[in-house]
Amino acid sequence: MRTKNHERSSMAPFSQTRIVSSAALFAIPIMLLLLAHLLSLQFESSERLGSQVEQSYLARNEIQRMLSLHQDIEIGQRGYVVTGDPAFLAPYLAARQEVGNSINQVEERFGPRSARTQEFVRLRELSEAKLDFSKRTVQLRELGAASEAAALISSGRGKSLMVSIRSIVEQIEAAERVRLAQVTRMADEAQRSLQLFTYALLALLGALLFGAAFLNSRSMAEKNAAVRRLQDLSSRQETIFDSAKDGIIMLNASGSIESLNPAAARMYGYDEAELVRRDIGLLFEIAPDHGEVETFLKRLQRRRKGDVGRTQEFMGRRKDHSTFPSDVAVSPVPLADGMRYVAIVRDITERKHVDQMKSEFVSTVSHELRTPLTSIAGSLGLLVGGAAGQLPDTAKRLLEIAHSNSERLVRLINDILDIEKIESGNMPFEMQTVELTPLLDQAVQANRGFAERLGVSFRLEFGPADAAVLADPDRLMQVLTNLLSNAAKFSPDGGEVNISVLPLDRRFRITVADKGPGVPEEFKPRIFDKFAQADSSDTRQKGGTGLGLSIVREIVVRLGGSVSFDSKPGEGTAFHVDLPAAEPSWVEAPAPAGSAHILHVDDDRDVLKVVQSAFSGRAHVTSVTNIEEAKRALTAERFDLVILDIALPDCSGLELLPVLRSPGDSATPVVLFTAQDAGPELEEQVEAVLTKSKASLERLVEAVETLLRDAGTVSEEA
């Protein structure tokens, strides 16, 4: 875990650097686009300014041309009137024809500006007046009235009109220069702003490029460091993998060996290359049927985290066909290309040998000690009871101490022998229906004398009258005796021990509760260990072997139950023994003679009852709750059809298929009636697949009867 945390923490800065570097690299193109856009705006602004300057120049040039045309009219008019020479009329007439168009072009050049509209109107009026005036003078001269024409010119009217026209032209030119200066100034300011913003953007872009280069350099350095760390970690793991004494085998999802370490190869007597891509069943003494390993691995993958890596004992088979005991722990390993499984194999031949030697030694010593100790305890009991006459008080007190301690030694020897029998599997268990009320009353009566010597009383709270469990009565009595004596020892003087029975779901709970000091927090995890005792002086003075609760747990587990406890300091302790209720594991629904016989395998008793009711009067239905009971039922009799659930408490229901498809026997039709959605691969293995949430009971009955008719088990009339 420390290595993983270190690797995760060392990779964190590398990931942050990559994020920042990626953000910078993403921002740089955006800033380049923005910079290009700004340069485009600056270019467009320069073009607009140039266009406006050019238009202003053309407009002023045109207005000067218009003024020049009026001057040509003035000069031609005066020359003709004074001299009478028709040559002066040529520029006069040409100017008169162009002056109107010139005024129109001036208006077009300046555009529809509201500030100049009145001036252009006035200019047009003055131009028309000037043309009319010059026309009258020329006409008078043509008619021979030269003096009148000269007098009209001398009146100053023409000059006044010309001065007015020139004044308006100057106003228009002055206003245009001012406007052009303003536009130029605004364009210059905008250009300077764009330049400043462009410089700032270039500086930021440079900083980003520098930062990206720095981060990229740092990222590469961190990446190289991470690669070195991973290489170092890989080398360490490879060294551990190669030098481990336990066998390590990597499996794929189908149970084929993908890799193994040298220890595993040596353990099974193969070369590594000989086992790669071979099925793991090759290494078992009894190879599993096809598909069983894959099913086991899939179940392992679905298990909760706390169940992963649980050790199981298997008999391994070497290349030379010799066998050896081994502990195997299998754990799922999710990888990028799919799920893999790591099997850790340990050869426990030596441990088994040592355990056997220890068991034989303990058994021999215990048996050798029990006989003389029994004689010693019996003899001391007789002396204390006065068999040898009246003894002095001092001698009697010493004999009582010796008798008490000899009895403790006998109990210790008996407990050691019991735990040894349980662990070695030599303690017989005769399972039968046990009524709890009389058994609890018998246990209370048997231990009442011991409790009274300690100043403690028992109070039995009778539970349901029909409370019964499936157990061995002698072993269950041993469990109750250990719990009652333990509760009495730890109860205060004058205290009371409560014994009660509570019905649970298909179980009964026996509770033995005292009002003692409770179990210390630091001792709770070890309370069921062998020779475990709390270290407080109050606990030590109670005596005991430290095996009682260990024996309780071992017996209860072998009875198919569980043991637990609740304890609060200063408030006492309550031990709970949960045992399976004594109800038949399978029953048959009545049906007419000659009806088909159906085996229904499902761990939900409510479903079993509902299906039984659905086939009532149609077929004999035998209902079982697990694979082991199903195998026993199949061994006892032949069934015409099997209704099978997949998710069962002990294993997958599919593990029953090889039994139903055994060579030499006709295949028994199988209907999967399960809560899980089955894939195409399952539909090919059975005759029908029905999902509980989608198929009605009528659909189940119809499918079963159809299969039975096809198999010839029932007639069409049925």
C-alpha cells in the first residue's frame, strides 16, 4: 500500500504539469489567432484612413476645379465684353457646360454629409446666379450694347457673386481639412491602441511560449523520473516475482496460465515454457470439469472485497504425477486488456507434517496425563470427602487446593483433546432435530450447582414452543455448558445470567447474557482464539484454560451456524449462537401416481413454495436449496426435469450441469429459472431460459410441460 501511495503521490505533480502545459499549448493558438485578427484590424484601419484621405483629396481637387470653371466664365465674359473678340467665348462656353457637372461631382465626392448640405445648396444657387449674370452681359455685347454690358460688369454684381462662391468653397475646404484631421487623429489613436495591445499580446504570447517550454521541459524531466521509478519498481517486482518461494501464477479469464515464476515451475516439476497457455486444471490432483474454473473465476470477480484472496487448500499434482497439499489464494487483477487472476500457491507439506507431529504429541501427552491426573483428582477428592478419616484443618485446606488444581488440569486436558479432535476432523457430529426448550432446561440444571457456588443464578426465558434446530445434541450441550460456565464466572456475586431463544429467518438464535464487566476493546478481536484470555487481574483470577470459546466457535461452525457477541464495558456481555432451523431441506408436492418427477433447485424458499403450488396436482416436485442437496437427491432417484437457479449460496447452479449431462445417461432436460439475464452461451447449454422478473408461473408451467411432452414423459392428454 505504501508503494502504491508513493507512486500515486509522485505521479500527481507530473499530472498537474501536464494539465498546465496542455492549457498553455491550447491558449497559444488562440492568442496567435487573436494577434492575426488585431493585425487585420490594424490593416483595415489603415486602409480606411487612406481611402478617406484619398476621397478628401479628390473632393478638394474637384471643388478647386469647380472654382476654376467659374473663374474661366468670369474671364471669358469680361474679355468678350471689353474686346468683342469671339475668341474669349471659347473658354467661357466650355466652362458653362462643365460647371453643372462639376458641382454634382463635388457633392458626390463629399457624400451625403448633413453638415455640408446647406453650403452645397447655397453654392448651387450662387453658381446659377453667376451663370445668369454672365449670360446677360454676353447677350448685351452680342446685341451691340457694349456700354450697357460694361456698365453691368462695373456694377460689381459679378464680382460679388464670385467672392461669395470663393468664400463658400473656402468654408467647405476648411471644414474638410478639420474633419480629415480629426479622422486622422482618431485613426492614429486607434492604431496606437492596437499597437499597444498587440505588444502586450506578443509579450503574453512570449511568456506563454516560455512557460510552455519550461513546463514541457519539466514535464519531460518528471516523465523521465517517473519512467525511472516505474523501471525501478518493475525491476523490484520482477526480482520479488522471480525470487519468491511461493508459486505465483497469472491466469486469464478462461483459466489458462499466462505466466508463472520459477518457484511455481519448480513446485510442480515443469519448465516455465511447458505451462504457459496450459489450463490450470493440469496442476490439480483432480482436474475440474470443463468450464468449472472459468465459473469459479467469475464468481471470485463478483465477490465482495473482503472475500478476495481467501486461502483454500488443494491437492497439487506434479509432472511426475506425485501429489502434495497446497494453500492457494486467488485474487482478481483488472487490467486494461481485461480481467486477470493471480494465484499464490504455497506447498504446505512440511506444515502438514509439523501439524501432524504436534497433534500426535499433544494427543499422546494428553492421554498420558489424563489417566494419572484422573486418579490423582479422584484420590484427592476422596481424601477431602473424609474417606481416610478426619483430617487436620491445615491438611484438609492443602488437599482442597490440590484437588481444585488437579480438576483444572483435567479440564485443560479434556479441552485440548476436544479442540484437537475438532481440528483433525475426528470428532463425530450426528445431526438431528433438536428441540431447544428441553435442551436449554437440561443445560441450566446441569450447570446450576457450579453457578450457585459462585453466587450466580440462571434465568431461562422460554422461546417458541416449537423451536428446534438441526444439530448434534451432545455437541450443542457442550457449547451451552461452556457459555453458561463462562457467563457464571464473569458475573458479579448475586448476579443473574439470562438465557433466551429468538426466532430469525430460517434460524434460531440462542443468547447467553451476563451482567459482568464486559469484554475489553483490545481483547475483542482475539476472544475466540485458542488460549486467549484478557490480561486484567479481575479476569485472570477467574481461571480457565482459554479454550472454551474457541471450542464453542469450532463446534457451532461445524453445526452450520455462527457465533457472535455484544459487549459494553461495565454492562455485561451477550453471546449469540445462530443455528439453522430444523425444517426439511426438501419436500414433495402431492401429485397423481405416474406423474413426472421434477427437481427444483433455488435458495429462496418462498420461490420453492410458489413453484410447488403451481405444479400441485401436475407433477411431483422435489425442492432443494443448494447444490450439495441437489446432488444427493440426484443420487437417490431419477428426475424427469430440473428447474435450476444460477445464484446459489454455495456455488453457481451451472455447476450442476455436468452431473445432468454425464456420459452414458440420457440428458435430463434443464430449465433455468433465475433472476439473472442469461446470455446466448447459456441458452445453448439448457433447454429453456426464463427470467423470474419477466416470465410468469404460467409460462414456467407451460415450458416445463412442453419439454416433458417432447421427452415422452407425459402424454398429450396430460
